[in-house]
Amino acid sequence: MRRPTRTVNILFGRWMVSFISQTSLLASMSSFTNALGDFNGDGSIDVAAISFAEGRVYVYLSNAAGVFWEPFISDADSTPQLTVADFNVDGKLDLARCQ
């Protein structure tokens, strides 16, 4: 059985299947579920991660340079999964916690 990781690692790719750098985002000892999407509408992919041990969702917003800001934190109870979609059809991505 694999031990849970403490980080979400982002590898920044180049054009010809190579990677130029890596960024690690702090997650939790028991963070298994991650979701990707442009949550703030700036054209850059953002990361959401569930922390089972803390009962929280961490949302890391990024910019075009690949810099991730301090996370927004929300309570998640014991939610095992995240789903990303525009549930209310307002043109903005939403996060759903699924049990």
C-alpha cells in the first residue's frame, strides 16, 4: 500500500515532451483527490486538493507564469472526491464535493 503524499507536484512542460521546472503545493498527509480548472477565469489552470485528515479543500490559484498563490481554504467534512463543472451555468467553474 502506497503512503499518501504531502504535496501536489506540478511539472511545467515544454514543447518537445520535456519539463523545465517543478512546483510543489502543500497538501495533506491524506490528500488523495485533486481537481484542475480555471476557477478565477484568468486563463490559467488552478488546483483544488482535498485534505481528508483536516476536512478541508485547498484551492491554489495560479497565474500565467506558473506561480501559485496561498490557497483559499474551505471546510470539506469527510468528502472523498471533487468534481469541477459549471453547475449553475453562469460561465464560471464550480467545485462539487462528492460523497
